[in-house]
Amino acid sequence: METRIELIQGDITKLKVDAIVNAANPSLLGGGGVDGAIHHAAGPGLLEVCQLLGGCKTGEAKITKGYKLPAQFVIHTVGPVWGVGDRNEEMLLANCYRKSLAQATVHDCKTVAFPNISTGIYHFPKELAAKIAIREVRNYLAVNSIPEKIIFVCFDAENFAIYQELLSQ
Ligand code: ADP
């Protein structure tokens, strides 16, 4: 596996990294899944600042501090819901990774952890989502020295197995 990409199975809220990425919804006011876990672990300070951000469009990313999280920053990105709208889901998911990585670079985040954006409540097919995630991260790292390291954090065993297979290729 590449030295700048790491794969783990676990809970992203526990990671002491420069930034964790949140698979948020357009309101940025919390929700279920990883979003709920991040807000729960970060405490009310995160919700307060998110209320000032004016939401976030699908495929875009906004950054806040991590509050009570071990991570210094949270990069909030809104993944596409699979199977609705203008069928632009693949491009929008790629944008989530690119825009999140760009936020990380601007804020000098050397270590960044990503969840499997859109593969939970938003029902994006897991293998296709993983291919897009890995492609975008590899492309970005090839031309940017910051972040130095990306950690793909899989919560479920199915995603973990998919990433293991794809990253070995
Ligand atoms: P989305 O609405 O973008 O699909 P979800 O939070 O429902 O967001 O799911 C995105 C991914 O995050 C899923 O693969 C889910 O298993 C995973 N996930 C849920 N909780 C956590 C957590 N605490 N840490 C890391 N990943 C998580």
C-alpha cells in the first residue's frame, strides 16, 4: 500500500489527526450516522458554529474547529444522495473528496481522515464510492505535499474489505 494512504476499521471520532471529514447533510446541523457521532463527540460548540455557516451545497466542503474531538479540525462535506436528482452523483462525490482535500491543504492539515462518504443513509453503492474516493485521493496526493497522510476510516466490515482489495491494486 502507498505510504501516504492508510486504511483502518473503526470510529473516526476517536482519531487524533489534524482533520476528520464529516459526511454531513446540507443544513450542517447534524444528523445520523457519522455526522451524529461527530457532533456528539465534539459537543455543542460544533453545532453553534455550524449554525453560522449557512449550510453547504452537495459536493462542497466547509471547515470548523474540532471542539472536544481529538481532531483539531472538522471538514464538513455533503455527499450526494444516490438515485435522486440529476444523476450527477459520481461527479458530486468526487467533488466532496477534492474540496475536502483543498480545505485540508489551505489549513495545513497534514493528517486527514475520511469516512466512506454517502455510503450510509445516502445509499451510494459502496464499491463505486470507494473507487472514486481512492482515485481522487491518489490524484490529489500526486500533486500536493499537504496533506502528508490520508486515513480511510471504514466503520463497517463490508467497506473495509472493499478498500483492502482496491488499495492493494
Ligand atoms: P451519508 O449520509 O453520507 O451516507 P452516513 O453517516 O449515513 O452518511 O454514512 C457514511 C459512512 O459513515 C457509512 O459507511 C457509515 O458506516 C460510516 N460511519 C458511521 N458512523 C461512523 C463513525 N463513527 N466513524 C466512521 N464512519 C462512520
